[in-house]
Amino acid sequence: QVQLVESGGGLVQPGGSLRLSCAASGSILSIYAMGWYRQAPGKQRELVAGITSGSRTNYADSVKGRFTISRDNAKNTVYLQMNSLKPEDTAVYYCNAAGTVRADLSFDSWGRGTQVTVSS
């Protein structure tokens, strides 16, 4: 079983910054992709940013130029640096990781989420 634990959420004023972290633990052989999703009240969960084991990244159009995703493969940890935050970035942010626990068994796990609130 693979567990993901997020941290770093909180309340920030518009224009401010936050850094989210997500650490994966458990029986992990490899992680080929990690990502951040968010869900605002009354809306569907959406992809914010993703990163592969080779550090290829992709971002939602709404966060390009403001958010940066990175990962530490040795620590099985992914980060999301969020700058120039806007009220519309307010949501619960979830970490996701996909990989293998052994050659014939894969996993796709989610964290419990961390609240990000952007408000003055």
C-alpha cells in the first residue's frame, strides 16, 4: 500500500506564495508520474500540474507562469511552488502518484488533500 501525505496549505493574501509538498511512502518500486489536482466547492477536480520521473512537466493553462512543479526522486516527494496566487486558486489540493510496487503490480494513489485559501 502506498500512502501520500500533503503539507503546506493555508491562508494567503492575493499575490502571495505557498509551497505544497507531498511525500509518498510504502512499498514503492518506482513512481513514473506525480501530480497535483485541485477541487473548488461545486466544481470538478482538475489537474493543476504533473511531472514524470524524467521531469517532463505539464500545467493547466490557468496556472502557467505562476506555478512550478518539481520532484525529488530519491525522497519520493513532489512539490508545487505557487506564486502570484489569486482568489480563484482557492481549493483543496490533492497529490497523486502512479507507479509500481513490483513488476506485475501498479498503484495509483491519492493524498487526503490540503486546503489552500487565497483571500484578503
